[in-house]
Amino acid sequence: MPAKVGAVKVNTLDNASVFNIGDVYSMCPESAAKTYAGGGSFITGDGTRLRLGQSMTYVSDKDKADQNIT
């Protein structure tokens, strides 16, 4: 069934965004990311205490590409 759409204003789109107007059968957004972090990097909350003497993150990635999107 055709869709009737009025005025649309798009302020910004990210490179991993999906924007559609009208009828859609399937949408498949794709993105990939790799994150390296040391000890205590993703701790959240109020009153969190963390004691790390020395924290190092060693990264060795020989293939350079883990999630190829084509």
C-alpha cells in the first residue's frame, strides 16, 4: 500500500543511520566497532571506588580487519 508523507525535515544523519520515508519491506543497518580499554574503563555509578596499581592494555591485531562490511 503506498504511503503518503507530508513535509519532512532532517537535521542530521550519522554514518550508521537509517532514514526511510514510505513503505519498507526490510531495513538492515550495518556497522562495526572495536574498542580497547584498560581495567576500570567502563565502571559507572555513584560512589564507585577503584584501585589499580598499574593498568595497561596491550593490543596486537595482525589482520587489521575483523568485521568487514560489504
